[in-house]
Amino acid sequence: MEANGLGPQGFPELKNDTFLRAAWGEETDYTPVWCMRQAGRYLPEFRETRAAQDFFSTCRSPEACCELTLQALGMEVTMVPGKGPSFPEPLREEQDLERLRDPEVVASELGYVFQAITLTRQRLAGRVPLIGFAGAPWTLMTYMVEGGGSSTMAQAKRWLYQRPQALQLFESHAGHLGPQLFNKFALPYIRDVAKQVKARLREAGLAPVPMIIFAKDGHFALEELAQAGYEVVGLDWTVAPKKARECVGKTVTLQGNLDPCALYASEEEIGQLVKQMLDDFGPHRYIANLGHGLYPDMDPEHVGAFVDAVHKHSRLLRQN
């Protein structure tokens, strides 16, 4: 630590690196735990802050982003309550691609994102690591082509079959793709993202950052994902932990995978389910999480019970 209490790049020195050490496959005193879609869907404080302004005004304010911790390629996008991102004028034909901006121009317009990340990391004061998120290109494409959420992704998948030349930059969320489409349109770009991020960190002289790949319903590609250049493979709740470990081997960390709906159970039952999950995953190369995001009506007390149970039982597991 430097004399002024700051670490590399002027950020506060990290005081709790348990999550990072687990991601790198190192030994930890207990199993780290976090929840996807943490604040926005269920915390009253988040909803109160959001009520004061619309979603994208929040995104474009570094201060508001920090407190809550898209304009996309020139397409108009709105956040519809209860529905999510919506594109009034989705891409439907090849000529619609001409409406998109050059990615270099877009990058210059997203300065508020980097300001918000910097501000949030400063105000965390080293208490915990800051986890970054990026939507996979396939996921972004589905919204841009469908115009919003979809149960079938039929319009977006139609592009995969009819216009493959337009998709050479797209990776996949995997949920609506089978092995053939996944291997052709997703896996090469998932690998490329990891490779390029790591290369740019080295070029900038920055420390390496552990990367997580989470492909919901991508159970058919676990072995390939484990070899795609990511330190952590996230699992949804439909995957058996022991079978997943057999698939991926011992060189990557697994993350997951309690059914989010388990948090509707009593706190006692949540503790029992967590104990079983930890027993199945084991104490090494593992980060506890849900198998997907929190739902809006979940009780914060039950989320707390989940976190407490992970810490309690993981310590007992290591003692035995």
C-alpha cells in the first residue's frame, strides 16, 4: 500500500479480495458469494432513487450510476417498466444496418460509463471488488432485431440462418441456440472477447482481471466454455454441480447455482438448500451465486439469509 492509502492507478487499496482469489482458483477461508441483478430488482432504496428520474438519465449520470450501481449504436432505446429494453425501430432487413454508427464514434459517447465505474470504485473504498458486466453481442442483437424481449427469438435466429455474413462480430448468450449455432456464431467470439480483453490489459500495463462467462441454458457447451479463456464459468440452476465439475475439469472456477425461486422459501429451508449446494460444489474453485438474477418481489431478508448461510456453511465445510 502506498503512503496515502491508495493502490495501483490511484484507487483505494482492496481490503477484501476473497472473491478474486476464488476466481483465480486460490484457497479461501470461506466461499465468496454475490447475487446477479443485485440492487435494481428488489432493493427499496434502489427503486426510490430510480423513481426520481428515468432509467437512461440515471445511466448517463456518473453520480447516479455510482449511487445505484444505452444509447446503442445510434438506435433509439427506451426502458419500459415491467418489460425492459425496447427498440421502437428494430433491425429487420440488411439495409437497416446502415443506420448503425461506427463503433469508434459510439465509444467516444460512452464516457459517462467509465466515469461511473471510476467513481463507484473510489467510493467502495476497497471494501469489496467491483464486478464489471457486459452484455454479450448475441444478447444485444436479439433486442435490436426483436425490438424487445422474446420467448422464441425467432426474428433474431432468422438472421443467423438467412444473413450469417452480418453476424461475424456476434457471440452468444446461448439460451436460444443449440450446439450447432452456438459453435458457429457464439463460441469463436466468446473466445475472442477474452483474448482481446487480456491482450489490451497487458498492452496497458495493467494487472490481469479474472473473467466470468455465464451462458444461461448453455449446459451443452460447458466443456467448450471452460476452454474459452475465462477463469470462471457460471452455471444456471438446471445444471448439476458434480456433473458440471466433471465436464469442466479442475482448471476453472465454477459459479452458481441456487434456483432464484428458492429465496421464496423460509430462511431455515434456504439454509438447508445452501448447505446441499456447497456440499455438491465443494470448497475449492467455487463462487456461490444464484443460477440467475433476483426477482423484483424477493424479500431482502431472505437474500441476506442466503449470503449468511453461504458464509456459515462454507466455513464449517472447510473445518471438516
